[in-house]
Amino acid sequence: MPHLQYRLLNVFAETPFGGNPLAVIEDGSALSDTEMQLVARQFNLSETTFLLPSDNATARVRIFTPGYEMPFAGHPTLGSAQVVRHLYDCGDQLTLEMKAGVIPVRADGNYWTLQSVNAPTIRPMEIDSARLAAMLGLPEEAIASQGLWVSVGNEQALIELRSVEHIHACKPVAELMRRYSVNSAGQPKAYVFARTREGFESRFFWSPDSNVSEDPGTGSAAANLGGWWLARHGDSPLDATIRQGTAMGRPNVLRLQVADNKIQVGGSVVELGRGELRW
């Protein structure tokens, strides 16, 4: 009978019940891929991670949604790093091996920052602003620029809107997302954002079935926003606060830094509880 120790954390959290929830299995080495997927489905969070030994990094991390495995995701990276630091007693600078590569992570207390190691890949969305607006349930004038597919490890559609009011007014249509906003892995995803005085307001949507779901805090999309910034603004540096989850009543605060073609994403991690799975 497996006995698995796990932790529950909130990442990008300014309060104990803010941020994006994450379950971390402290040792997944005895589990098959099928069992990992079943455990992630049991937790039913946006992501569950499994820590494993690594020959190339401090630890290896596998990331599962309730439906599939992901090569990279931001809040699972930062939350897993906090658990790895505690379990491995490895200090405030460590590396995590993922399918997308080996990710350097550093901490200042419980504030964690990751650095993207992959150069962003960028391609235009083959959709005009009228259809893009219809997909988001918005008027056409809400679209600020052509949508781009961006990936530093997890490809997502990045769509700039003209105002925070347009961000909050989004009502994506699942059928249109599955027609116009499917990434190279066959997953319908869309990250919308608008400029603010401190940085950006954003929302992230995906359509796992006939419905649209929303993520309260998306570190991979913030990293992709760094790729978008490089595509639009060249080597101009950026130090921005991203607020996400506002429309869900679950505030997330992310920091995005872009300098010298390097992209870094950071946020606070709060541990909420621990437990054991047995079956």
C-alpha cells in the first residue's frame, strides 16, 4: 500500500488563502505515470507536482493537471522549489529538472524567483481582431494588437487588450476558443493582459471540454509575457507587477523582470498544510 506525503501550498499569494493552489507529492519515485495522473485527478487542482531524484539538478519535478502532464508551469516550479529546499536542505539557490529543461530558482525567504532557460518561440495567431474579440466576448475595439503564440516551455496565446475594464469584461466562448486558440499541443488556451501603471492586469483561460476554465495565477504565461515583451520592445528592460485572479476573488501577485534577454518570474509561496495519501 503506497504511503505518500504531500503538501498544500498557495503560490503568488499575498494572503494565506490567496494565490494559486498547488499539491506537491514529496516522493513520487514509486508511482507509475498512470498513478501520478490519478493522484492529480484526485486533488483536482490546476496542477499537482511529484518530486523525484535527478542526476542533473537538485530534484526532478513532474507536473500534472487533472487531465495531462505539462513540460513546464510557473507556480508549480516555485511551490515545488520551496518543498525541495525544506526536504533537501539545499539552501536558497537550486535547480529543478523538468521536461522543458533545468530551471534555476532562488529564494529570499518565502519569495521565489525562477529564470526561464529557453529562448521564446513566437508565431502570429492566424486570426483577425474581429474573430479574436468574438472569441473573448468583447467588442473588436478591445483588441490592442495582433495575438501571438509564445512559448518559453508551454505555448499559449497572448492577447493584448486596451484596458483593465476589457480584461474584467472577458467572457470567452468555448467553441470559438477550440476553433481559434489551440496551441501546438492541441490545447485551447488564451492569456489576456492590459497595461497598468505598475505593470499588467491579466487573466488566463483554457477549455478542457465544452466549458471555459480560468486559472488564478499563471507563472508560465507571465514568462511568456516576457517573450511577448522581447518581441514587441526588443532589449528594452521591464520590471513589472502582474495582477491576476482579481475577477475570481482570488488575488495573485506576480513579478516579471526582463533584462539582457533574460526572463524572470517571481512570487510569494505560502504553505497551508500537509498530509498523507494511502491506498
